Amino acid sequence: MSSPIEIGGKKILDIKARNEAIKLMELKSYLQLDEGRPRWAKVADVLMAENIPKDQNVRDEVAMQNTFLQTWTVKTGARSRLPKNLSKMIWTAKKYDVDLNPPLPSMSL
């Protein structure tokens, strides 16, 4: 249905793909770790740290900074107190296997 009319489609917008693209762009903004990082991303870090499953035994507050820099995961299911917007962003990141892997970090980093 979303294919061009020329090849037999109806050129209808794929809403699910569009919404996932929006979440990936939000994730790109969230993963910006320099001084241009949006304020909401810092709040999201705190909210995600509050939703670390107890069985992962994360106690160090420095380790609770960003789930993409650590090995712990965030609860995103029905029992999570994470806002739906953040849950969907994390779910989309998991679906597309997003990780923070800089290609060539500087020596100062």
C-alpha cells in the first residue's frame, strides 16, 4: 500500500514506520552527550535510573547515568513507571539494536 502508484501501490503513509523514525530521531537527540544535549535527556536519565530492575544490583549512582553506556537495562513493560514516550524510545532502540559505539574516540575522552 505504501509503494508508489507507478508500481501498483497507493502511496499511503506507513504510520508505524513514521512513528519509529520519530522515536529514532528522539533517541539520536538523547544520545548526544556533549554540551548540546537537551535538558529532557538529563531528566530521562533520572527516570530510567529509577526503573532499573532490582535483580540487576546497580547501586553506584555514576553507573546509573545512561543505559546506553552501561550493561543494565530499563524496565519498559506494564509494571514500569517510565513514561510511555521513553518506554517506546527504549523499545525502538532495542528493536533496531541501537548502541553507543563511537567509531574513533579521542584520547582526551
